[in-house]
Amino acid sequence: MHIAILTLTFSLPGCSSLKEKRQRMGGLHARFGSTPSIAVCESGGRARHDASEWTFVIVGLSKREVESQCSRIEEKLERTVDARVMNVEREFV
């Protein structure tokens, strides 16, 4: 069993309220949380309008499978979220 912790920090330029932030970052739980091998939560920047941090825990049978899943998550977020990815951290447990 292999586990990865993927943490992404986002910048939301021009975001002026928490409501707008939820709209721009919305749906991450629905998009990724329904996959049995992925857990997702907003892990930082909760009170800030212009930033957000999200952590994903990915579980798989092989390190290659987990790395591939991390890459897919990163690519999908960069395409679908109305925010700039400022930092990406991967930790394997």
C-alpha cells in the first residue's frame, strides 16, 4: 500500500469575498472526494479571500499508480479551477 499527500496552494487574484472564493474553488469535494482512493479537504487559507490551500490524500497499490493519480489531479486542477497554482508539494508515506 502506498500513500501520497498532495498539497496545492492557490492564489485567487481579485477575489473579494468568501462567497466568491467558494464559487471559484467550488466542487473540489464533489470532483475528487467521490473517488474511493482519494480524500480531499481545504487545509489552509480558510479565512482569506485571495488564497486557498487544498490537501489530497491518495492511496494505491503501487507508487507508480499513486504518482499517476497525483499528476492527474494537478492537471485537472490547473485546467478547471479559476485560480493560480502557486505551490505544489508531494509527500510519500
